[in-house]
Amino acid sequence: MALEIERKFLVDPDPRAWPPSVRATRAWVLRQGYVTPPGSDPEVRVRHARPVDPGAAAAGDDDAPATADAGTTDPAATGDGTRQLTTKASTAGPDDGAVTRVEVEVDVDADAFDELWGLTAGRRIEKVRVEFELPAAPDDPPVVLTVDHFRGALRGLVLAEIEFGDAGASAAFDPPAFLRAEVTADRRYRNAALAGLPAPPAEEGEGAPAPAPDPRQDADAPASTGPPDDADARARAASGLTPAAAGQGDPMAYRIAADETLGDGLRHSARDQLDGAVRALEERFVDEPAKAIHDARKRIKKTRALLRLARPAMGRKAVRRENDALRAAAATLSAARDADVLVETVDDLAERYVGRLPSATFEAVRASFSGGDGSRPTPSVDEALAGLREVRARVDDWPLGDADRDDVLAGEGKAYAAGRAQLPKAGEAPDAEELHEWRKRVKDLWYHGLLLRNAWAPVVETQAEEAHRLSEILGDDHDLFVLHERLVDGPIDDPTADVDGLLELIDRRRAELLDEAIALGRRVYAERPKAHARRLGRLVDAWQDPAAA
């Protein structure tokens, strides 16, 4: 049993800007989940730590090569790392603001870890931890600094921790300049509180660190709730784009502004998304084809969600015409994107289940989908551009001039009700196609929330963020299903590949994701459709017509 005296800091995220005397010594990729909910004391977690090259990790390399871990307490551990069950309980501490807790850790095997991991759905984080030594006085031991670079939804957050042997050492520590803000007393930065968040916490007086783009996520995911009085910063964070990229310099490109009508807001948002899709394919495809296709397809999806919101005002015929044209444009780009997703899905499995299968299995499967043999599909960019331009030319004629709150609420309410109806009931075992259809309606809820966030961002945008997180879980499930079917339909011609073992891992991961999706879906769709419509209607009334409200 150990007594942990800890101080925590926000840091300059680039160690290359630190003093040269600060030296990286060890590093790990950490995957940890919390058995107990946030705020529990004692706190119980499980963690898988895989050692990686500290130099590469300190330089920001997400794919730092694995190493042997000289510091493990598990004599059976190899490059697969260690798995531990940890319990922490608070105790009386010093008066310098440090957090003091009793900590007990025990090693567990892979099977026990997997059983416990299943209890942590919705309370998980992944990060790269790099251990540094800070210079000390000649007769004193060096101070060990651990820096965590968070991944996934928390990407962009960098936290440093220092553990001290006694209260005197904690009180005497003078933080260097690159430890820019102490957050020891801020409970939002505890790992248990961060687990499952859709974005890093907002710093006092400014927006939260902006997550770097993830190739498997939509760049327009809300990145931070931000301070409520900083509307422009919140809009930029929510779009994931710089002002110059977010619709011809407009940081409010995918939302109905506070000072415009519902119809005008829908029209300008459609223009901006279609213009952005055209720019991505015209200006970026040659140099960055994968990113250009991802950006264009994402913007097409957002425009189609907007059309579903506008259907009561525009009419079924007009919406069907535009929706069919956009679906056709997206289809010309989908084959190349699907190939990228298969490779990314294999890479994710290789990292998540490192050591569970021979690396040759993942390498053989990845090679079969990477297109190195010239089989990679070529997207019909010209055809997609033609379809996008045709729709864009008609936007100014869309019958949105008389769109009112009843039209918009009817469109949003129909999408919400459809998503809630597709939420799996207790005991149901939905198939992949049912989950994929549910995801489409979940994404509608996300996008509609972004468009209507000015009704009251702390409520509407927060639900949109959670809908986005749910859509990502369901998206991961669909990617795994597609990979499973490809492996079954087109066997891998490599005798070293344990395809049956990989199929078992896919099934295990899909079961985990389904548990997460149902747990989160019950919260996202907790309201009955009529109650949801009444609440949103009151917020829209207060926003669009304050005097009437």
C-alpha cells in the first residue's frame, strides 16, 4: 500500500520547447476505465499500460514503437505491458493544496482485465504517458514528472503530475514556467472525471484546448463547451475549423445565428457546407485525397441532415430531389473512404489488443486492404463535383423564406422520435443494419442540435455533443461489422494470419460497443418525444421571440 501525494498542472504541450535539461526516460500507451462512477471515494479503476519508446512519444508520435518495460511489477509481462486493478481513497493531506490518497494496486491477467473492462462502459480514457526527470540540486534526487497526452475526444489536453514522498517536498516544489497552471484542486481534471467526457474541460476565462482532428471523426464535432459569453469562440470550437475555413470566414457557418430567421440560417448553413465540400475536392484532393474526401462527405451528411430539418417547410418533393443528388455525390466518393476506414479499423484493433494475436495477423490483414497492389478504388471526383454544384445552384431558390418555428420543430421532432424508436430495448439483440440505421438518426440529432444551439447552448449543444459521442460508438461498431464481413467473404491469403482469432476479437469489441451505445442512448433519448418537443419549443420561442416568451 502506498501513500500518494500529488500535484497536477496544465503544461506547454510541446516538450521540445522545454529546457534541454528535462529528459524523457520512459513512456506508455495507457488504456484505463473506471469501475466506480465519477466522484466515488474510494475510486476503483483498471488499466492496461503498454511501454513505448520515450523519445518518440515525447516528440508527439502517436505510433511510438513498443519497448520492453523495465519498470513492470508483473514478472510475466512482456512488450504487451501490464494490467492492473487500482483502488484509491482520499485521506487527510498537507495544507499546500496537494491531493493525498492511499493507493493499492494489484496485477491482473488478460482475462480478468477483460472482465473488469466490461464494467467501465462510458468511463474510459486513452492517453500517452511520458515520464521526465526534472533537474534537481546536486545532492537531491531528480523530480519525476509524468505528462499525459490524451487521445480520442480529449485530444489536445496535456496534463502533468508530480508525486511527492512527503508533504515537505510537495510544499517546497517551485513549478518551472512550462508548468503553466496548477489544477490540483480542480476536480474536473481528475482522470475519473475526464473519463467519458466529449471534450476537454474549458480553462478558466478561455476555451478548452482544441482537439486535433481524428481521421475517423467528423471535424465539426463540438470540441468544447467554452465559456457561455464567448459565442464566437464556442462556434469555432464546435465547427473544428479556423474562421477562414469555416464557410468563407464565417465562424458561425453551421448554426442559425441569434440575429437571423430560421429560414435564413438554414439557407446560409447549406451554402457554407456545399461550398466547403466543393473547395475540399477542388483544392485539396491532389495533395490530401483521403482528407479531402472525408471533409466533403462529412459536409454532404450535414447538408442532408439540414434538409431533413427543413422538410416541413420545403416539402417532400424538393427535399427528395436534393437528397437524392447529394446521396449520389457521396456514393462516388465512398469506395475510397471505405478502404481507408478498413485499414484504420485494423490498426485500432492491433493497438487495443496488442499481444492477444501475433502481429503478423494484423499486418497481413492491413496489407490486404491498404491498396498496395494497385487495387485501391479511384473516386469519381468530377462526378461528385458536378452533383454538388447542381445542388448549390438551387439553394437560393429553396422555399425557406416562410420557415417558422413550427416547421423546424416538426423536422427536429420527427428525427428525435425516429432515433428514440430505434433505441434497442432491454433483451433485444439488434443486427448491424439496425444499428447503422439508428446511427443515421443519432447523427440527425447531433447536427440539428448544432444548427439550433443558439436556442440555449448549455442545454441544446450539450445534448448534441452526447449524440455525437453516441454516433461515434455506433460508427465504430459498423466499421467492425464491415471488417468482419470482408474477412469472411474474402479470406486472407496468408498462412501466418490468425483470422479466426481476429474475428473473435471483433465480436468481443462489438459487444463492448453495444453495451456502451445502449447505456448512452438511454440518456440521450431519455425524454419522450412530446416532452422533448415542448422543451425545445420553449427554448426556440425564447430565442427567436423573447417578447412573446
